Amino acid sequence: MKRRVAFDARQEAGRLSAWTRAMPPVQPGESSSVVAEVTPIFIVGMPRTGTTLLDRMLSNHSQVVSAGERNDFAAAVSEATG
């Protein structure tokens, strides 16, 4: 599998940096136009790493609603990276 999937650590670090720069930093409790009354929480991870458990734990909070496990993010990343 390693031979079939080309992984470039520098390219991956660049992608993560771009994602980080895409949103301006907001400190907890800080009032900003970026932070709306409804703020999405994204749980991203590989299969069998506890993402479902984390989703269920967070959605037990009265102010958190789960959208379920979606493939939208993976599809968007695949589309953006070709």
C-alpha cells in the first residue's frame, strides 16, 4: 500500500498550514463576527480512532446536535486535491 499511495510530508504540512490560515484566530470567550451563535464542530479522523465515540459524547451536551457521520469533508478534500 505504501508504494501505491504517494505521501509527501511537506505537501501535507503545506495543506494543513493553508487550512489553519483560512480562519482568523478567535480566542475562547472573544466576541467576533466570525463566531456566530451557532458554531460547527468538526470531528475528523481515520476509521476506528474514536471519532464516533467523541461525536456521541459531545452530542450528549444540551447545546450540541450531531449531524451524524458524513462524507462531505472527505469528498471536498478529494475534489480540492484532485
